[in-house]
Amino acid sequence: MVSALAAVLVLAQAAATDAGTPPPAPRTVAYVGATLIDGTGGPGRPGTSLLVRGERIVSLGEGPVAAGPTVDVVDVHGTFIVPGLINSHVHVATEADPAAARAYLRRELYSGVTAVRDMAGDARLLAELQREALTGEIASPDVFYAALMAGPEFFSDPRTHTSAVGLVPGKAPYMQAITGRTDLRLAVAEARGTGATGIKLYEALSASLVRAVTAEAHRQKMLVWAHGLPRPALPGEVVSSGVDVVSHACHLAGELIHPRPRPGEHPKIPIAVAMGPGAGLSPLFEEMKRRGTIFDATLAVYDFVDDPVSRSCPAGVADHIVHEAHRAGVALSVGTDDDADWKEPDSAIHLELRTLVERAGLSPSAALHAATLIGARTIGRDAEMGTLAAGKLANFVVVEGNPLEDITQLRRVRLVVKRGVVYRRSDYTPLTSAPHARSAP
């Protein structure tokens, strides 16, 4: 188990230090012979050797690498190495079930996902999962999460009650009801104190309140992640406030609906309004591009017609919006917006990637870029993740086929490396019954 190995290494290093002997230097592992796709958007580089020491990439080069006293060689000829995928929209703690959350995260990791952005849930569990993932106690992507803010009307939503068991929804530090009278300095400080990376702006928020929260969160060095339509604020008002990421394709069509929707309303979007000539979203896309606002499209969720938001978005509208946004140069990330369903053997990120290519017109290269470097930017970690370069975290996936030709090749995982630790897909057995204990590799 990863946890047992980590404990042994920590104890060994501590004993060596106490004895006055420095711990042994970590061995270098060379992954040789693969075609490297570094995530910058360039073509694959055949015959590359990727050298890892500890949790970092040491170098990328060509030519053979010989095994030696301090170098282990892993032969990956005929495969393709890509940066670890980043799922920029998950919900693993809406209902705080630790075993199910760990099983879900284990499945994500073995599917090639090395980081996730959780978009609101029980931060008490999320903080623990984040620690366990970072220390290697569980097989999991690194976890980054949101503290939610919304108007008081939103907290009748039953999901807020399951995420705040033992506390009052709207008064928990990670799930706060805010108004124009709220002390935003204190509210953001409390949210930051939960360990959250960003503030999620959800529902029942005016444009002025969106602007005020965004300014204060940025002052306190937190990111701001917003629903595209947090009613009554409109998408253009959300973007102009300076948020870092906006979520959900069909939310952007709210810019075209008059009168503006009220909190909790999901008016059906007229196809002629959203897809007709001069549909009117071009100015919004230009502003998003100018500001560098990332678009977390969650395209595949619009196929689930039992959801009220999905029912409000006619077939084809979300596809069209994402296609036009991409064509306008808006940065897209790849998020699945799914809960901690651990039953499927593969992450839903592969469905989202395929949907972006087949229905929104992204090239496989653009889709991979969205799932790697742009995903890293959603969590403010692009200096360490999202591309493969010397000094960055050793987060990458070895796959059997070329994803630049066929994005579905990302499903053919041979092994995943996260922070230098290897997880072989052949070691992964999908769960067939409800999990009852911490996940194992």
C-alpha cells in the first residue's frame, strides 16, 4: 500500500537524520522510448527520455538512458506520454461519505486524472482528502476545493444541508449566505481558513455583490469560480467583475434572456435566440478572451434530461455555445460536474473530452490542452502542473495510442505517475460493491 511505503520511508529518513547520516538521495527513474506530448500544444516528440527524481521532472531529452546504481529505467517504447489530466469540476463531498469519495478519487487517478477541482461540498471531508492525497496515504489525484457563497434564498437547497451536517447551512465557513450587509473581509477570511483554493459564487447574487466578493477574494489571494448565471447577475456582469472561471455552457445563454431570470428560475432558452444569426454572445466571448476568463463548459452534463438546468437547454445549444467560444479564443477547461459515483470503471472526463471533440469541434490537441494546462490554471497551479518540463511535478500518463489523432486513446492507460509515484492500470480493480474502507492502490 502507498500509505505503508510512505510511512516506512519517513521513519527511515528520520532515523538516518537522528543518527547524523543524511538520508539517501532519491533514485532517478528514466521513462524511455515514448512519444512525448508536453502539453504546450506542439507535436509529439518521438523517442524521448523523461527523467524523474522524487516528485519532480529532472529533464526531458532524446536518446538512450542506461540503468545504473542510481538510475532505474522504465521501457515505454511504443507509447505516448501526456501531462496528468485535471478534472476541473467534480463534487466528491456533497454528501460526506468518506469511503465513496476515496473510491471515486482512486478511480479518477487510475483513469489518468492527477488533480481535481471540487466545486462545493463538505470542506471538512475535502480538507482531509486533500491531506491524504498529498501525503500519499490514499491513491488519489491532488484535491483543490471551493468555499461556496450564495444569497440566503439558495440555502433551502437540500444539498447544502447534506454538505453542512452538524452546522447551519449558510453559516458554515465553507458555505456562507451573503448579502449587501455581509462583512466580506471576514467572510472571505473564514472561507480561506477552511483550506479552500477558491470562492464559488453560486446563486441569488446581484452584479454588485459578485464584484465585491471577487475584489475581496482576490485581495486575500483566493481564486473566484462562478456559475455563469448566478441569477439575478448575468454572465456579462460576472465576467466583467473579474472572476477567474465561469461554469456551465448554457448558463452563458442567460445573457440573451429578457427579462433577466430570478433566483431559482430556469427559463427555457429559445433555440433561435441562442443559435440564430447574430446570436449576441460574441461580445461576451471577446471579453472573456480579453480578461483570460476560463470557461468550464461541463458540456456532457446537458445530456442528462432529468436535471432542470439541462431541460432548460435545448439539444445542440450547449454544443453551439462551446464551439463559438472556442472559435473566439476563449480558454476552455474540462470538467465533468459529477458526484462521487465510484461504480464506473473509467472517469467521466473521457466522455467530456470526446464530447468536446465530436460535438463542439475541438481538435484532439485543443481538448488535451484544455484538460491539462488550462485545467492547471483553474486552480492556480500552472507553474507546477499542466505541462511536462524540468522542475515541474512528475504528473503524467502513459497511454497506448496517440491522443493527438484520436482523443479516445486517453482511455488506454498503461500507467499513471503522480508526484513521481507509479500507479499501473493493470493493478487497478474497479469496485463492484459499496466501499467500506480507505482506498488502496
